[in-house]
Amino acid sequence: MIYKLPVTIKLYGREYIARCEPLRATATGDNPDEALKNLREAIDEMIREFGREEVFQDVSPETEVRVLEVSV
């Protein structure tokens, strides 16, 4: 099954933090790609530890993810 998950990546100090709010998962890296890779690994570990049903209980595979840009 494929899930579409919203992920935010922000620079904090000298490291990037990737966060997937629906799964309550977070990972860091030296650059955005590494933070995203580490987040994927963290989610894989969560699935091994708790099972797919538990990890994705609040996420529907039909969820559509989009980016909204707001100019202020």
C-alpha cells in the first residue's frame, strides 16, 4: 500500500529537521535530503516495532497531499 504523507523540512541551527505530523515522526540530517532519508528510516523502524496498522491508523491511503503557498 502506498501512503502520501506531508513532510516539512526546516533548518534549525546547523541541522535540518524533517517532520511528518500525521505519524508524529521526526528525523534530522546535515541537509534536506539526508533528513528525509533519515525520516524514511525512522518510519520503517516504527513499522517494524509497532506494525503498519498502528503506525498508519490516522492516515488514509486516499489522502491527497498538496502544497499551499501563501504570500504575506
